[in-house]
Amino acid sequence: MSSIYRGMIVNCIIILSLFLFSHLVIGCSSKSESAWLKRKTSQVVKNILYHKEKRTGLCFAVSSHQNEGYLAYVPCDKVKEHLEN
């Protein structure tokens, strides 16, 4: 086997090893990040208030958690019974 092919094989092995290692690290951390995201999402959802902006007639979902605010446009017909104003 020529040295060029050996070098290519070694490079492929290194790249494959790095890929597998990074996949393992990301896979392990994503479970804890997923649990954290689920907890944070449920906390934000508990605090959602729906408001209708009087000038435009647009509706928004507003929430906050630990000094972070969230605002999203929502269809008014979907949240009529939950509107604060």
C-alpha cells in the first residue's frame, strides 16, 4: 500500500473518531438540555397572558420568567376566551 493511501486511511480514521466522539458528547448533553428546555417552557407557558392591542386589533401572547420577557403574535379567534382586555 502506498503512503498516500495510508495517509488517507489515517485521516479518515481520525475524522471518523472525531465525528463519533462529538456525536457522543452532543447526544449526552442534549438530554440534559432537553429536560432544561421542557422545564423552562412549562414555566413560561404557565405565565402566558393574552392581550388584544386596541389600535391594530392584533392579539399577542405575553409571558415572562426570571427577568426574561416573551411576546408572540397569536390569532385572535384562537384565544378569544383567554383575552385579558
